[in-house]
Amino acid sequence: MAANRSLGRDVVIYLATDPTVSIGGGFTNPTFTKTTFLDSLDVLITHDLPLRVYKINDGRVRIQRTQDLLLPGEYEVESDGHMDVTDAPYYKRTTSAMSSLSASGRVRSFPAAVRNRDRRCVITGVALTQRELLQQRWTGFDAAHIFPVALESMFHKYSFGELVVLDERDGSVNSPQNGLLLRKDVHGRFDQYEISINPNDDYRIVCFLDDSLGLAGRQLDTICIDIEHPHHVNDNIIFWHFQQAVLANMRGAGEPVFDEDIPPGSDTMNAILSGPAPAERMEFELSSRLGDVIRAQGSLLIK
């Protein structure tokens, strides 16, 4: 079964041009401020003149850019110019075991560079102990790609490859500037766009569903965005992830969350075909697997 991101929404969004039809919505939680909401609407709605946003179910109160928490309710967006819901593409991704290879088939310089730079989960702040660092024990931590490896061709379409430092053997999508060290539980939520980072608001951590990890008030650790470090994370790539999170969680009914818990030995093909967006997920899984195989073969050939 696929999780439905829209169930239980306590924020509903309307355009003033058609105030009877909701264009989407979201959830209030201790990470979701009024500034986050306005930045999200700038992603969700195309417009040529500034937007004005009002809470309309309890009077008509204009929303300003502050760190005050967004309140549950109905919100109307107006503008003196043209505005419409964006048709920007959303790219599905999974973190299921089906799209992972063993460590021998992975590009190894990426996790090493991300680990050496971060040495902690840069979202929760949980750090490795000195003993763990000495022994290089990374249990419970993942070097996570911000822009997914399976969409490597799109990485170049967005010209992100021109913005990062890379090892030519690994390909630019495996640049550490496209990576973050995360706790494993955070990694899964980050890949499903349940958690993101807004680089336009002091790198604040944003939860688009519930803040079950207690991330309210946290910002991305500065260790990974220090511009003096040659492998600092690229802001454009972080913002791409934030945009995808907005599209996944707030546009229309939201995007389905793929079921990650497909037990080994089960009928994987049937699980995909009977799930949401089967054609798109199958394409993604094949792209991910074949991409990893090609990169693994290349890393063996180029020494």
C-alpha cells in the first residue's frame, strides 16, 4: 500500500482567481513557519508579480515573513499579475533495497568524502564519538545523495555538474557537494521528501508531515556548507530538493509514497505493478539498478 500524503491536512490553499477549488495544502508542525509557508508558495505557484497570502477562515489576516509558526486554517493567495499552479515536474525516488547494491558495487569515494567532511548527522546534529571516528565505525549513518543517482542525466540537464568539484571516475552526481551525512532514519525521510532544507531561510530544517524527530528550530549544520571547504554542499542542489519536497507534499493531493518494505523473496514485480504509478516506479528502479551497475563497472576499469 502507498501512503497518502494529504490525509489529515490542516492547511488548505486556494487561489483568489478560483476560491472554490483547493490547489493543495499541508500540515502545521513546529518546523513549519510563516516564512517557510511563503517560500513554499513561491515554488507551488508561478507568478509574475508578488503574491499576497491571507488566512481567511478567521477574519482576513495577511501572512508576513516571520518565524512565527503557521496556524491551521484556510489560506487564499492573490496577486496583481498572472498566477497559476506550477506544472514543474516531480521526480519520484525510492530508497528500497531493490535499488541498492552491495558496497562492492558502489562508488566508494563519495561516502568517504562526505564522512570526512561532516562527521555527524548534519540535520539532527548527532555526532560520532571520538572512538567511533578513530575506528571508522559509521553504523547508523549514511552518506546520502541530495539529488538521486538514478536521475544522473537530469543532474546534467539542470547544469548542476558544472557547479561541483568531482572525481572524473565517479561522475558529478557523486560529488560530495551533492551529499549529506545523515542518520539512517533521517535518510529515509529525506529521500521521501518528508524532510528538507530551505537554503533561502538560513538553512532551516523543514518537516512537511510531522516533526516526530524534534527538529524544530534546527538548521543545517554549518560544517557542510562552509564555503571555505572545497566540498561544501551546493545551495542550488539543496534548493532543488526543497522544491521537490513542496511538489511532493503540497501540490494537489500530493505524490504517493512508495512502499519500501518489500520483504526479500517476495514477488517484487507484482508489488511494483500493484502499487502506485507502476510504470514510473519500474522505470526508476531499472534506471537506478542499471546506473549503479554501469558506475561500478566503470570504477573497476578506471584506476
